[in-house]
Amino acid sequence: VKSDTFQGNPISKRIFRGENYCREIIAELIEQHLRETLRLNQQENKKHQQ
């Protein structure tokens, strides 16, 4: 895992807005994580198909 994952991330540029802010961050992190996992899975699948 790269240490610079969150640099330049829109999340860090947002002004703190309380509870909704936390929910938004969690939702975005989950979404990001799922996208990354999906991407890695697709790469693995391609390797096995070759």
C-alpha cells in the first residue's frame, strides 16, 4: 500500500461538517477500496486466462 494514497484526495480538502462529513468519508473510502479490489481482481483474472 502506497503511503501517498490520500494525498490529493478530495476528502482531505473538505471543510469539516460534522457527522455527515464522517459518513461521506467512510462511503468514499469504501467505494475507493471496492474499486481498487475490483481492479486487482480483474488483473488477476487476466493473468490466469493467459
